[in-house]
Amino acid sequence: MLYVGRPFLNASKRELLADCALPVAVLLMSFFGSYVFRDVKREYPIYTASQKNAPPYCDDNFVKS
């Protein structure tokens, strides 16, 4: 019965943990996902401006704003 009435963390440590938990989890899972899926081969389509379904950034008249 040593734990009676004592919080696991004081208020400032709980607040720090709550503030940092999401960014740390996102970074960890991003690195984990990059490591796990590093062997997946990807193919990128090559578009030319003359293709019918080409995205607008392939057009010669496309101006970045």
C-alpha cells in the first residue's frame, strides 16, 4: 500500500507528457513506416504536355503562382 494517494506524475510532468506525446508518436511511426516499407518498389508515371489526361503542371503554359 505504498501507492495510496500519490499520483504517478506531478502536474507539470503530466502536462509535458501530454504536450509531447503526439509529435513524438508521429515521428516514431514515420521512421518505423519508412523502415518497414523501404523495399516497396514504386513506379512514377511520366507525363508529357501532349497527353490527354496529363496534370496541369505538365502544360507549357502553366504558371506557378
